[in-house]
Amino acid sequence: MVSFQSDPAHVDRAFFALSNATRRGMTEMLLREGEKPMRELARPFGISLPGAMKHIGVLQEAGIVSCRRQGRENLCSVDAGALQTAAGWFEFHARFWSVSFERLGKVLAEKKKK
Amino acid sequence: MVSFQSDPAHVDRAFFALSNATRRGMTEMLLREGEKPMRELARPFGISLPGAMKHIGVLQEAGIVSCRRQGRENLCSVDAGALQTAAGWFEFHARFWSVSFERLGKVLAEKKKK
DNA sequence: TCATAAGTTAACCGAATGGTTAGCTTTCAA
DNA sequence: TTGAAAGCTAACCATTCGGTTAACTTATGA
């Protein structure tokens, strides 16, 4: 029996990181707008800087975000590879829920045309 | 700007439910083997029945699992529709990480052939 | 009919979450 | 050179998680 290959703890962290609307919002912002300093990630969500740092820390541990220090700013960006780990879970299990499989395939096919 | 449509709290619950290896294991077992009573979901993970019930409760609140009482058994099964909600997050955001988009598309295309 | 199996509920526990404020260091720019 | 901006760390707090045991209800089958 083939099973989904990937360190379970890593999958845990990826899904957990995405289970919070603020962290998903930060991830989406970084995907859309690219590299951002900490304080700009905190502002739109109305949380303190230490609060934002904790969220970014969770995303970093999940391998979804990485940061680099530049001067007094800490610039964060998305590492898409780690998102694939989580997406991979759905890829693999899609075989069991063909309805969703059809839909996933259709949506992706449409995007490919554009 | 188009954004990912779905109640954020619902997406939260779906990702959170999948962020635990035991809950993913239960989900996978139900996908593979179909309907199972509570106690059979508890056994392979070496946890107590109340422990398993809590996990199933989380999966139910996320809409991933539903249960029906039959005699003294409580039979659980996967509701694939709710998994689509979480998969949909990746579907939508795949546009921003074209590498993963390519990969997702390729994997799904292969499955389609079979 | 009655012991037992399956499930539920409640209470408990330590650890982790998600947020804060206060105080520190580092860097920039006037 | 020095004040302010950006970030980091630590401490704190209420709540939730993930698990347990104990006690209860309901259904089964000998």
C-alpha cells in the first residue's frame, strides 16, 4: 500500500500554520505583494509587533515563510515549496474522493488555459 | 481584487482538523476503508475511546466527518465536500506559486488518465 | 434477563495558543 | 550625536488542546 510520503510532523506544522486566519492572511499578502517587513505584516491585522512575530515564527517553523535581516528591517517572504507539502496531502488523497478530484482537475485546467 | 471565497472560520476549522497526525490518520482510514465505528478508529492510534471521540468531534465540526448511530455503534464516514474547502485554498492561491501549480496540474492530469 | 460491549459525559491535567505590555538592542537619519 | 524607528525577548494571562479515568446509558446476545 502506497501512503502519503512526508514527515508527518512537517505536515502537522504546515496545516497548523494555515489553520489561523491571520497567518493565512499574512501568507496571502506575501504571495500577492512579495517581501514585507514585520511591521507591515502586523498593521493590517491590528495586532502588536510581538504578536505578528509569533505568527511569522509559526509560519517559519512550518517552512512556509523565511526572513532576512536588512538594516533594521526584517524582510519576510513566502517559500512556496513548503506549501506544496500541504497541497501534496490533497493531491495524494484526491484519489479517494473523485468528486473533488474532478473539481480540482477542472479548476486547474482552466487556470492553465489563461 | 478577487479573494478566496469561503467563511474564514470554516477554513480555520478544516486546516486545524488536518493539523494533527491522528486526525489525518483517521480521515485517511475512513477514505480508504469507508464507514467505521468509533472504537475501530480509536484502536490503531492507541488512544482511549473518549480521546478518539474528541478527535472525531473536531473532524465533525470541520465538516470533514459525519456519523450515524446504528444500534450501539456510531458509524463515522468522510464527507469529501468539506475537504474541498481546504483544497480550495490551494486551488485559489496556486496562481501565485506557479511552480506548485505546474506540479499540481501534472499530478492530477496523470490520475485522470487512469 | 442480565452481563457485557459500545458509546457518552464530566472532570481533571499539563502543555501549547494567541494575545498583551515592558524593557532591551540595533540601526537610521537629522 | 542623539532621538526615534524597528525589532527582539521575557513575562504574563486566559483559553484551548490532547489526553486521561470514572461513572453513566443504551443495545446485544447468550
